[in-house]
Amino acid sequence: MNASPEITRDLLAQAVDQSHDGITIADARKKDFPLIYVNAGFERLSGYPAAELLGKSCRFLQGADTEQPDIAILREALHQGRNCIVTLRNYRKGGALFWNELSISALRNEQGELTHFIGIQKDVTERTLTEQHLRQSHLDLLNRQYDRQAHTDPLVGLSNRQHFDEQLDHMLKTAQRTHSLLSVLVIDLDQFGRFNARYGRPAGDTCLRMVGECIAKSFSRASDCVARYENDEFAVVSMGDSPGGLQLHVSKLRNQIRALNIPHHDSPDGVVTICIGCTSLIPLRDTTAPGLLKLADSALQQAKQRGYDYEHIV
Ligand SMILES: Cc1cc2nc3c(=O)[nH]c(=O)nc-3n(C[C@H](O)[C@H](O)[C@H](O)COP(=O)(O)O)c2cc1C
């Protein structure tokens, strides 16, 4: 024993009994390793008085919750007479769950025969729940990031085509149910191919981001959805604007894009401009999302036929 002379057996016994953690001793030579000693800490932890614990295997603390991976690890270690540390779900007298970090030490006599197991039980409920909570929060965060990425166009940071199509379907159904005005816009940069050819791809990407941001600021209600639909084409779905209001809104957007003052020397005004095709209607029962996009797209073609920086609403 490594102890100074003033350590008596009584003091040691008292230290074990008064320890805050549970301390138990089981007979390793008997079937099921029955308990032959439990300290006050284990009585407190388990809620059972010593009289109800002695002579029994601790297995009953697991209740019906016996399909725990750590129980198999513990069983194997006990079978082989090895030390181990496991964390188990246990149930106090009365049924309350607690997480029990159990450390098992195998005790051998001078002949090397296994005689006892010592168990030290620590209540790690708070720590385990905090870890589970952190893990769950981290998973939720990853899922949210994944969802956002799956919905977002990586270049301009707006919704992508798939998310737009889902939102359009959803808003179309709402507008059909509530008889609301629904507007779908298709927006295209004038002569963007030439812009890219003259200024290069990185400048083209920056231009798309600036235009996208400006459109998103213009349609910023929570129910609006602004997407990069393909290449230099943006799409918007918005609900509830009046036809007059929409006309103003769309003209204002064209002016705001022009006011970005992005140089474009192949354009008559010398700056980047857009054309907008828009359909605005209270959808009927047989109105479909592809039908709305087709209407907005042919409105865009009509705007483009007039030249640069036009809108056409049907
Ligand atoms: C000294 C000692 C203390 C133990 N303490 C606990 C305990 O606090 N909680 C628990 O669920 N199992 C405890 N066990 C393990 C069970 O008593 C049992 O050995 C385990 O569930 C594997 O056996 P089984 O396959 O018969 O269930 C302890 C075992 C020993 C030897």
C-alpha cells in the first residue's frame, strides 16, 4: 500500500465510504458477480439502499434498456477479467434516467486469480446531455448549410433554378387558393455575350453579382423569390403587387440597374442594361408554372425586339 504511516485502515474505509462517486465491489468468483459492498455515494446515485443492492448484479439498473453498445464492451471485459471504462444509461429507483460512467478494475490475489471487481460510478448526465445537445446543434447547422447550398446559385448567391421552380409551384398554389395576383418576371442582361467577350469572364461574374443583388434588393419581401435562372437570366416570382404598382416597380428596377453604371461599351448607353418580361395575373385553376414562365419569356422576347433597356408586361 502506498500511504504514509498515519493512514489507517479505518481512514481508508471512511474515505471509500464518503467518496462522492459510487464505489462498489463485486465477487468475481460467483455467477453474475454479485455486489458485496456499496458505498454511500452509490446509494445516493442509484437511489437504492445498500440492503436492496447487496447480493445482486448491477444489471437491474439498466431496466429494459439493455441494447446499449457499451454493455457488450463491459460484458466482454468482465468475461476476460480486464479493466474497462464505459458509459451506460441507468435508471434510479423511481425510474429517472442518469448517465453512468462506470470504471471497472479487476482485482487478483497473490496467485494471480481473479477475485473481485471494483466499480467506480460517476454521474455524467449533465456532461453527456450537453455533448448530445452540441452534437445535435452542429448537425442542425450542417443540415441548414447543406439546404442553403442546395438552394443557392454559387456564383451570385441567389436562389438557383431548382429552388425557384419549387417556390413558383408553391406560390402558384397559394395564389390559386387565395385568388391573389401573381407576377413572374424573366430578366436578361442586354448583350451580355459581348460584355464577357470584351471585359473577360471575371468582370462578367462581378457584373452578374451586382445585377443580381440589385434585383434582390428590389424584390425583398419575405415571400418574393429571386433566382439566377440560367447564365445571364434572372427570374422573380412575387405575389400581391397591383398591376399599376408592378409597372412602376419594374421601370424603377431598370433605372436602378442603369444607375449601377457598369461600363458596357457595346451597349448604346455605354452601361449595362436589362430587359424585363413579365406576366401578372390572378391564376386560374388550370394555370401552370411552366405556362407562366413561357408567358414571361415571350414578354421578354417582345421587350428585346424593341431594343435595349425595355420591359414588356402581359
Ligand atoms: C463491480 C461492478 C459494478 C457494476 N456497476 C454497474 C452499474 O453501475 N451499472 C450497470 O448498468 N452495470 C454495472 N455493472 C455491470 C452489470 O452488473 C453486468 O455485469 C453487465 O450488465 C453485463 O452482464 P449481463 O450480460 O449479465 O447484463 C457492474 C459490474 C460490476 C462487476
